[in-house]
Amino acid sequence: MPEAATSTRQEQGFVRGLGLFDSTMVVIGVMIGSGIFIVSADMSRLINSPGWMLMAWVLTGVLTLIAALSYGELAAMLPQAGGMYVYLREAFSPLWGFLYGWTMFMVIQTGTIAAVAVAFARFLSILFPPVSESHYLIPPIHLSEGYAVSLSTAQLVAIAVIALLTWTNTRGLEYGKIVQNLFGSAKTVALAGLILAGLFLGWNRQAVHTNFTDMFRLGSYDPSLGVAAASGFGLLVALCVAQSGSLFSADSWHDITVVAGEVRNPTRNIPLALTLGCGAVILLYLLANVAYLVVLPLPAIQNAPSDRVATAMLEAIFPGYGPTIMAIAIMISTFGCVNSLVLAGARAYYAMARDKLFFARAGELNAAHVPGWGLVAQGIWASVLVLPRTFNPATRQYGNLYSNLLDWVISAALLFYILTIAAVFRLRSKRPDLPRPYKVIGYPVLPALYILLASVVLCMLFAYRTSTTWPGLIIVLIGAVVYLAVHRK
């Protein structure tokens, strides 16, 4: 083990038990959840063009891979628990690190854990109908006209999944790693099986002709965008707004940098894991969308029941069995995804607590050499986020508050990504003395390209999705107030 790795282990008390395969499975595990099976419906409605919908996924792939290469340099240079919190702290100031950690704990990590756990419960309901979001143990208690809290059997299952995986991860890294590798491998095989089924068993000549003849034609865009139909500028807006779906589906790939303190030979394995994991998932996502397009005409994708595009595709291939097959695949995928998210999140709070910017207990390791208190705190807050419901008086339908929270922080998360890529430039100037075992390929062009492209996407989101962007900034600004109060104390 290199001297730097040994030193980090002695300072933090973590056990470096993650090898290259384990680290790659963490990347794959947090990326593949339920989004890839659903978001293409909304993206296709926004863009209304088969070819340009694929290009939206290509844009997501370019952004993700450039970011992964850039994060590889930061992770190899600062191979310690905390990930983006550490990079922003070292490059800019503790304030920026705290703002990311605050948003991560309040919404990004915990909200995603809640969302993916409920997705597991929703698809379990297909196999076991008593598990349902409308089968209440505690009926909705309205807090206001638009909000309520409830406890349904589906919510109870989601909380049970969070509690189970929180408990297994408090037992030590080895337990979390076993669950991660098992379900990460299974979900990869399941997604590959879905793709092969679509390409080889579901090939629909009519769909192929409809979707791939003049596939880059400009259609009319979603009216909510307020842009001219079939215009070049409208296409740019649609592609950027659609990124909120595809980027969310491919998000959290950087969580391996949060657990850097537990990766063996991190200066080599983290950059490799980021590249291999992100590359594999982006390829699978592109192929999955190609599979959708060779089986289903674009209107069928746009109008898939409950936006479940993958289920609609399998139902076309295996009539009567599609929902069951897809439910099993998504349950495997979401269970593994929750485990990855639970495993990674507490390490960031550990780093914050060591800097006296979070509860002190979160900066302690338990007997199993993991931040047990931080894991429990994360699990409790994620479970709390499962309970609130949104309510639409016009339709009398209930939604989930965490869905709104996640929509709100998409832009905030993208802002933090841009800042972290900028940290590559900042630290090369500020800390040229730090060893850099790996340097980002294509520097400075590729990191600068990411900042440019992501900034365009961010500006379009602020301009054309104001209702889901400004609230995210408010959450960040509240974090600034909290930071000032903590700092003063």
C-alpha cells in the first residue's frame, strides 16, 4: 500500500476494503436505479424527435464522462473521505464545501434514497398488491391545502428497505460491499437482458421505419416550453430541459469519491472505476433507448402508461408477462441503488463533522470502522422524507414531496458539478505542490467544455423551468445562513 494511502488510513481509521471491481460496482450501483426505465417518456414528449432524443442521451454521456475524468484527478490528489465536500473546501472555501454537504444531506442523497426506496415498493406492488400507496395504515393528514403526511403499506416497505440497508452498512464495509456487488452485477445483467430482448426479440419493422426514417426531423416541442415549434432554438431548449431527466438517471456516479478513504490504491482505482463505471452505464443507457425505439413507435413511448417505457416494451415482446418481468428487474435495480446511496452518503457527513460543520457524532467511526451514527442519521431523515405527500385539489391525487425536492435541486446539483470541475483549474493554480498521480485527459479543453455545456443547460433550466430551479437555490441559501450560524458559534 502506498505511503499516502497508509497515512490516510491511520488518520481516518477507515479500512481500505474496496478494490477496483468493488469501486466500479459502487459507480454502477448508484447510477442504475429506476430512471432509465421511465424518463425517456417525458424526454420524448419534450423533444418529439427519435434522433434528437438519442442525442439528448449522448449529451448526458459526454457531460458525465468528462466530469468523471475530471473528478478522477481530484480523487487521486485528495484520496480521503468526503468527495465533493473536500474538493470544494480545498479549492474555494469551507463555505462552498458546507453548502454542498448541506444540500446533499437535506435533499440530494436522502431525497434520492427516499425516491428509489419508494420506487422499489411501487414495483413490489405489481407482484404483491397489498403493498400500495393507496392502502393506508395512517390515512393522509392534511397540513395545508397542498400538503399532507401519510403512512401507506408502500411507504412502510420503503422505510423498511432504508432501515435494513442502513443496518447492514453499520455492520461494516464488507457487508455493504457484498450487497453492492451482488445487486450491482444483477442489475447490470438485467439491463443488458432488457436491451438484448428489445434488439433481437422485439424488432418491430413498423416502429423502426417510423422512428429511423428522417429520425432527426424537428417536431413541435412541449407547449410548456413556450418556444417556436420545429425551430433550432426550440430544439436547444428542449435538449437542455430534457437533461433534468437523463442527468438524474445517470447521477450520483461521483459517490465513489466520497468513500475514497476506503478504496485500496485510490490514486489508481478511483479514476479507473469512474471511467469504467460511467462508460459502461452510459453505453447501456444509449442501447436501452435504441431498444425502446426499435420496439415501440415514438407515440407509444410518449404515452407509455405511467411513463413506464421499459414495461411497455416488454409487454409488446412478452404479452401478459411484461409488467412482472420489469417489476423484478426494477426491484433488483432499486434495492442495489439504495444500498450504494446509503453506503456513500455518511462519509461526506463524516468529513463535515471532522471540520466541526456537522453533528460531532457523525465524525466518529464505530467498532466496524464505519460512520455508524452518520448512517443512522441519514437513514432517519431519508425515512422522514418518505412520509410527506403533495395533494392536487383539482384531481384529488396525492404525490410525494421528495419528488418536488429532487426537481428543485437538479439545477443546484448541476451548479455544484460546475464548481467542482472548476476546482481542477483552481487547485492547479492554488496547490501546484500536491501530487497528481492522475491528470485529467484533454486538460484544459475537456474540463472547460464541460463548464461551457453544463452552464448552457443550467441557464436554460433557469429560463424555462423556473418553478423547479429557484427553490433549489433557496435550499442552498438557507444552508449559507446555517453555515454562518455554525461558524459564528
